[in-house]
Amino acid sequence: MKLSLATRIFLGYAVVLVTFGAVSLFSVTELHRNRLEIRLVSQGYLQLSQDAAELEALHNNQKKDTERLFDQNSVETRRALIRLTRLYFPPHMAQRLGTARARAREVLSFAPSGEVPFVRGLDTRFGELAHQYEAYGRAAEAVYAVLAADAPDHVALARTMGDLSQVESTISRELSVLRTTLENRIRERVDGAEERERRTGLAIITLSVMAIGVGLGATAWSARTLRPVRTLIEGVSRIARGDYNAQLGVRGDDEVAVLAREFDQMAHSLQTREAQIKAQAEALMRAEQLAAVGRISAQIVHEVRNPLSSIGLNVELLQDALAEARFPADAGSEARDLLAAVTGEVDRLTEVTEQYLRMARPPRPDLEPEDITQVLDGVLEFTREELARAGVEVVREFTPDTPRVLADEGQLRQVFLNLLRNSREAMPEGGRLRVATLPRERDVEVTVQDTGGGMTAEVRRHLFEPFFTTKEGGTGLGLAVSQQILQAHGGSLSCQSIPGQGTTFVLRLPRA
Ligand code: ADP
Ligand code: MG
């Protein structure tokens, strides 16, 4: 199931809230139960027990007052006391009993259901007491009737007194049973309440510890869920410091993981962009160098070329003159050798100035559809002698029916001559030169591969810079000019090389 970050954090805290809520609810319920219990005991059973005690005291008083009647010899006093007793005890007793029953019914209204039968039992007992007290009243009246006479009949007195004391003891027993029952009940309830309070306290502590555990768990979970955010921040600050290699690699499918992946993508794009910008800057620098070279070259060519061609012309004239002159045998050949050397140097200097000139004012290519295999065949034929003498074996791998390319034939020959010459110079002990063509979707690829000494990474880096050369007497212009020509054609020239194994130049030209 996929849950968003917000949902997960919300769920974590919802669990914590529910747990704490449950603990609070439990505590409140237990408190309420305890309050009911206290009310039952303090406003119920304690009061009822007090009522029972008062009834008992009242009954005992009446008993004593009745006994006291026997000690009175005067009939008048007895009659007065009987009147008093009648006036005082029955209404009081009835009122007390009524109060007790009313209280029992009141307790019924708030007693927990488990206590209802007991309270009903109490009510019944008070009711029965009322009945018994009525019987007691009748028995007492009988005794009063005998005692109110001027000369009490002893036989009647003994009989009525016997009846009275029977009822009396029943009531006393009943009252004391009632009181003990209530006292026992109170003790039970208080003990029960204490025990329950102890258990409730323990339960609340346990539940609270659990709730705290759940809270800590939810916090840890949130922290774990939010941890990738820190990784993200670190990554962003690394990017800010210019370290585009930063890849976060956060797994998962929540928002942070998606963000982290987007971030990785962005870092990658930035890295690519930076590489592009660097390459562009290098190309720009090379172009500026070429422009500077151009200006200087134009100046040098202007100063050197004309004197150089007149030197060449004069040397030729001198050679002609020498051919007709007479010398002692040895001197003549020595002079001819010297002049040949001068011609060689003049030719070399002319070639160099030519290259400078091409560099200075690269001629706009005159693009026409050309058969590239024909151009390659021509150049290879032209250099056959030279390559054979250097011990280089040429392998041609031309794809049949290679499509024509858009090129300036003269400039193209110039490029191939440069590449072939470089390869030959890289294989002083001889080797193998493979020249291949391969048509592609939009252009044609030409590969020039040699088995020469190859080049180091350092040389590879500066290869196409003008004037970069590792050769004594090299100009360092061949590859710079060749690349310039190919760029003007809308093509490209690139190089792969393994030191000690050889070099491969790959050239691409747009198809006609
Ligand atoms: P030059 O030939 O005058 O040195 P280039 O621009 O033609 O200038 O070449 C520049 C440098 O590139 C060479 O000096 C050489 O070190 C290196 N180079 C070019 N082609 C090859 C090759 N086929 N094998 C090894 N190194 C090469
Ligand atoms: Mg060269």
C-alpha cells in the first residue's frame, strides 16, 4: 500500500492520540465508578446503619421506660408516665422507620445494579420491623391497660408482659442483625474499593508506560520517514558547492524518494551541461588561437613568400648554369649536392608557409558530391612510394557502393594526406595502415588506423591545438587544419589511441 509522507506521519500521531485517549477514558471511567462507590457507602449504607443504631437506642429506651413503670407505686404517676410514653415513643419510632425506608428507596436510585437486591432486602426488613413494631404497640397497650388499674392484676400483668418481652426481643434481634449486616456490607465495599483502586492504579501506570512507548515509537518512525530529507539537503548543498557527482540513490516511492530521484536526474543533467560548456570553452579558445595565428601568419607569409620564391627561382637558374659549366670532377658534384639541399629546404619552407596561409585564411570549401573511395584511392596511389619505402602495408576496406559525400575534393585530399603522413611518421619501423569506409544513416565514416606507437592521454588532450607537436621539426598544424576543414564541411574528426598499440582517426562527412 502506498502512503504519502503526510498520511504516514498523521497515522503515527493518530495512533499516539488514540492510545492516550484510551488511557484517559479508562482513568475517567474508574474515577466515576469509585465516586459511585463512595456515594453508596457514605450517603447510603453509613446513614442506614446510623438509622438502625438510632432505632435500636429508641427501642431500648422504650423498653427501660416500660420497666420503670413497675417501680411506681402510685397509680397516678403510672398513668402519667404511660401517657408520656404513648405520646413520645410510637410517633418517634414510626418517623424513624419511615425515614429509614425512604432512605433505602433513595439509595436504590443510585446504587449499582449489583447492589439493588441487597438494598431491596433492607427495605423489606425495615417494612417488617414496622409491622413488628405495630405488634409491639398492641402488646405494650395491653400491659399499660393492666398497669393503669388501681390494683393491677398480677396474673394478667405477667401474661401481657410475657407477650411484650417476646415481641421486644424479636425486634431487638432483628435490629442488631440489620446493623451487623450493614456494617459487614460497608467493610466489604470499602475493602473491595481499596482493592479495585490498587488494580486501577497499576493498570493506569501500565497503560501510561505503553502509551509513552507508542509515542516514542511513532516519533522514531517519523524520524526514520524523514531521514531521506537530510540526505536530500546534503545533496543540494554539495551541488551548491559545485560537486555535480552528487547522487543520492534514495530508494522507495514516497514523495522524498521521488524528489531525490528528480534531484539525481538534475545533478546528472548539470554534469552533462558542465562538460558541454567546458568543451565549448576549449573550442572557443582554439578558435581564438587560430585567429591569432592567422593574423601573424598572414604577416609572415607576406614577408617570406616572395623572397622565398625568388630564392627558389635563382637556385633553379644556378642549377641550369651549373649543368653547362665545367668543373674538376669532384667539385661539380659537390656544388650540385649543395644546391639540391638548398632546393629541398626552400621547398620545405614553401610548404610551411602554405600551411600557415591555409591556417590564416581557411578557404571556404567548394562543396560538391564526391565519391570518397575515389578520393582515397587517389591519395593512396599518390603516397604509395613513400609508404612502401617506410615498410607500411596498406589495407583497404571500402564498403561497396559507398554513397557520395558533400565535400571540396582538394581540401579532402589535404586532410587525408595529413592523416597518412602522421600514421607513417608514427610507424618508423613499418607497420600496417588500414583505411576503411562505412556508410551511416546521415553521413559516411572513414577510419584511418595505424599500428604505430600510439599516444599518451596528455598528447590526446592537445592533439588538435595549433602548433602542438611532439616531432622535431613538426609544425603542429596538420591536425588543427584538418579539423578546421572538416568542421567547415559540417563533419567531424576524432581520435582514439592506445599507447604502444596504435591510433585510429575517425572522420565523418555528411552524405550528399
Ligand atoms: P605534426 O605532425 O606537425 O607534429 P600534427 O597536428 O599533424 O602536427 O600532429 C600533432 C601531434 O599529434 C604529433 O606531433 C603527434 O605527437 C601526434 N600524432 C598525430 N597523429 C598521430 C598518430 N597517427 N600516431 C601517434 N601520434 C600522432
Ligand atoms: Mg602532421
